[in-house]
Amino acid sequence: MKKIIVYSQPSCPPCHVVKQFLDHHNITYIDKDISVDKDARNTLVEDLQSSSTPTVTVDDQVVIGFDLKKLEKLLGL
């Protein structure tokens, strides 16, 4: 089973779409709200080299921004 983490924030419409996409496909994920989770925000910026949401990790692969096609490929959909 793949480990999926969504780095998001409440005021991000594409974040909601990505989570709806994952929910629609019954894919379990961890949602990290960077607006309240300082550690998640630091991971996003420092480790993942991203300054935007949504950023999604699928195991060791990183998808920065709203890219459902790339997510489909990584998830084998």
C-alpha cells in the first residue's frame, strides 16, 4: 500500500479537489494542514522544496500543484 500525504490549507480550492479525487477513488491519505501544522509547513518548504499547495507525496514521489494526471499515473489509476 502506498503512503500518500496531502499538504494543504483550508483556503486552497485545488486542495479540496485533490482530496475529493482521492476520496472518490477510495484512496487513504494523510492530510496535513500547513496553516496550523508548523512541522508540516517546514517539511513542505525544506524537504519537499515546495511553496505551494496542494503538494502530494506518493511514497517517495512528489507532486507539486494541481496535477491529477500525474497522480493517476503514480497511483496506477
